[in-house]
Amino acid sequence: MGSSVETFCTADLDEARVVIGEKFYANSIERLDREGAFAAKFRIIQLGALTVGELQCGTDVRMRFGELGAYHVDIPLEGRLSWHQGTRAGATATPEEGAVFQPSGDTFLDRWSGDYRLLAVKIDTSALEGQLAHALGRAPRGPVAFAHRLDVTQGAGRSWGRLVRWAAREASGAGSLVREPLVAKPLEEALLNGLLLAVDHPYREELTRPTAATLRPAPVKRVVDAIHDSPEHPYSAAELAALARVSVRWLQEAFRRYVGMSPMAYLRGVRLDRVRDELRRCGPGELTVSEAAFRWGFAHLGRFSGAYRARFGEAPSETLRSG
């Protein structure tokens, strides 16, 4: 998948709501400064699983969102943003410190200052968690609990912010190679990996040190890639071994050594993550638990429900109701 760029300018609050709703999340916008003129400027770039928007409003506003359903990072370029999410204490984003949002938790931008200009980065949940699983050699247990602040003045945070800014700027140019799938896909993966290295989370230390997962044999890597590409496929142990070009016994032992579980257990974990992502994106009436389970390869609903609860600590119906 390549990249695309769209530009919007509007002095109409309702039009701004629609654009942000279509490209990012459903929202409400309230002007806080009645004297200042609302003059929104949006430049929005799609880079595969990432939506990057350079946004400004021209006057002080307040924005409210429900649960985002995606990971999100705001990189301030100018001005200040006061915000909070869920039960977390309020925070302020500045050109020195970005804001990191989780997929769950009602989200409030309490004061977006008139001079505030930022890069808003929306990251698809499945893509980020799939990239983490690929790097770890196993599926993470539930959502990635990111720290809610990102220092963009030094180290990995500064480097990732620069990479996002470069990608956004480069994608805007006519004839840019960033718009070509052969370039866009590796860039998307670099941005996902960079975020996982730049922001604090429980798996970060493991990603930054050499581990057995980085030394996985090629047959194990082939199977991991196949599972992430098509987890809904009705794989058998024999088919996975054939993909790896090794015996079933060799693959079982290699997975236990380098991944910490059997190939079929790994496949089940990836499928459960995909079901959870789908349930979180949909509301009641849009999808049933059984439809999502069958779509991702679970034929026995009782066993599926037990495995889901064991992995995420709640029933799939609870996830769907909170979507």
C-alpha cells in the first residue's frame, strides 16, 4: 500500500468535525475564545497503517472524543495542548513533550490553544500489536500499555519525531517515492518499530536487548510470518511444518525453544488478538461474537470463550459492549 495526501481549510466548525471524524475519530468541538477566528488547516497523509495529520485551529478550542480504538501520538510543533484520557491525570503537550493515547478510555483535549500546531499520528491497533508480536516472537497479552508522555527533545523520542516529520513532508511532494508501495511499506514498518522503541511500555526493554527471539531459525520465522499474514486460514500442524520445510516434531521443538509455545498455541493467540480488535471497533448490532470468532478461525464457541477470557480477563461479549 502506498501513501496519499489530502489538504483541507475551513472556518466552519461542523465541517472540521466531519473531516476529523472521517480521518481520525468521531468528535465534538467547542470554541473557547469567542473573539478569535476559527480557521482550521488540515494536511492529512495516509502511510499504510498510520494516519498523519498536520493540524491547527487558529483559536482556542476544546475537543471531546469517546474511545479512540487506535493508538495515537500528538507531536506538538507550536503552542500547548491540555488533555486527559480515562482516569489518568491531566497533562500538557508542548514542543518538548508529546502526548500518547491508548485505544481505550474517553479522550478530552481540554484546551487546544490558538497557536497550537501539531502532527497527529493515528496508529492502527492490529498493525502495531502485530508488529510487536513479530518483534517479540510471540503475541503480547492484551493492549500495549504505553506511557502517556513522549520526550521529543532527545534520544529515541526525538529521532522518532523527526522520522514522522520527514515522512509527512516527503509524502507531500509530487512524485515522491514515499507514495510508492515498495517504499511506503518499509517506511510504515520503520515508524511502527520506532514507536515501540521510543515510548515506554512493558516490552520495551525486551525489544532493546538481544534475545533468543532475534535468533529464531528461518523455518520458525516463515511460520510466524504466515500466521500473521493469514491467521484465519485453517492451518494444521502438518501444513505449518510444510511451510517451514521441516518435520512437525522439529517445528514443535523449535517453537517451544524460540517462541515459548507450540505453533498452534501461537496461532490461537494471534487469532484471539484479531477477534478482540474487531470486537473493540464494532458496537452492539454491528457484529456478533460468533461472527467474529468464526471469521478468525474459531469453530467451537465454548472453547473460544474460555480462551478469550483467560487471555484478556473478560468475556468477548463485554469487549463488544464497550466498543
